[in-house]
Amino acid sequence: MQSLSILIIEDEVLTALTLQETLEAAGHRITAVSRTATEAIDAIKQQRPDLALVDVHLEGSSEDGINTVARLLAIHRMPIIYLTANSESETFQRAKLTAPAAYLVKPFRPTELVMQVELAYFHHQLNLDTSAEKAPASVYLPINKGYDKISQNDVLYLQAEGAYVKLFRINMTHFTMLSMNLGYLAQYFITPNFYRVSRSLLINLDHVERVERNQLYMHQQKTPLPVSESARLDLMKKLTVIRTR
């Protein structure tokens, strides 16, 4: 088995240390050990891991492990293994929505952990070539007490508004308000042309018209969208940019 780069998201210091020692002994490399959602997001922007181990309960974090994973997957698709001391059905059902590779209940055996890591990455690689084919060209979103068919190619961007999401589409003069959070909705927009600019903004790269220092313009949109300097630099890497010498 090849050596993997692994991100650990765990708030308990001793557990995190055990995870790191176990995985390094098996020949893997730890990219970072994060205790909160914010630290995890920063870590994944610095280095994209092959896989992430995530504790469901993160003490002192603004978001739990499940919500954190939804945000991480919007930035970088990778296999996820949840670690938890909570075997409640409700928590498990929430975790399932992020399509994890495994769900391990603490305490776990080191050998079991290493095996699950290797299996998770193996199946991820096996399905990688067909993932784009499996991604739906259209989704059905809950609009006006029914479900409207929305072509993903027609989506300009999705913008969080509290517990809601504003959906902006090409050739539409107004947005559609959706009663769900962006972290949950983003998992259905997984093709390479969708990029999470920030916690509150997911854009379609195919419709980016102009990028400036602190803002960007989407197709047919007169009002620019704000973008931080770090997010702009990351965004430029995803676009074909011809620079002056």
C-alpha cells in the first residue's frame, strides 16, 4: 500500500496523538492535526490530503465534524472516515449525507483503523475515473411546494443567507431562495467546475467573467461578489490565466 497523506480532525489531544502514531507507524504521513472547523479549513487550503479522519464531536469548534466535512468536500473531494463515541442513529443518519467511506465507533483497534484507511482510499481511487460520469447533470430542488428540475450548467452561484441559500441562474433576473444550508447543498455540486470561494459562496467557474483584487464578476451580473485575497489566489489556480511577463 502506498503512503497516504492524511488530515486528522480531532479535539482530544491524546486521541489525536494515538491516531498520528498509528498511521505513521503504518507508513502514512499526517498533513495536519486540527481541533476545530476553522483549523481544518485552513489546513486543507495549505495542503490537499488523500484522506481525512474526522471526529464527529469537536469541543470548542463553531461546527461539528459533519458540518466541517461538508465544507471540506466543497473544496476538495476525498474519502472521509468518521470517528465517534456516539452511536446514536440520528448522528449516523446525518453523517451518511456526506457519503463517508467508514464510520468507526470509539474505542477502535489500531489494526482496524489502518485497514479502514487503506480500504477507503482503494475504493476512492477505483471510483475516481467514473465520478464525473455519476455526477448528475440536473438536480431537483424544493421550490414552491414542489421540486423544480435545475440544470447544474445553468447555475451561476449559490450564496448563503443565514439558514437559507440564494440560487442564481443564467438568464434569470431574480434569485431563488432555498430553505437549506449551503454546506448541505454543496455536496450535490461536486463537478470540477464548482468551487467554494468562501463559507457563504459556491460559484460555477464556467461563468466567471472577471476577477479583480477583492471581487469577481459572474456572467450577466452587474454586482460583483466579494472575495478574500487568499481565496482569490486559490481561485486563480483553477482558471487558465495568462500573466504578463
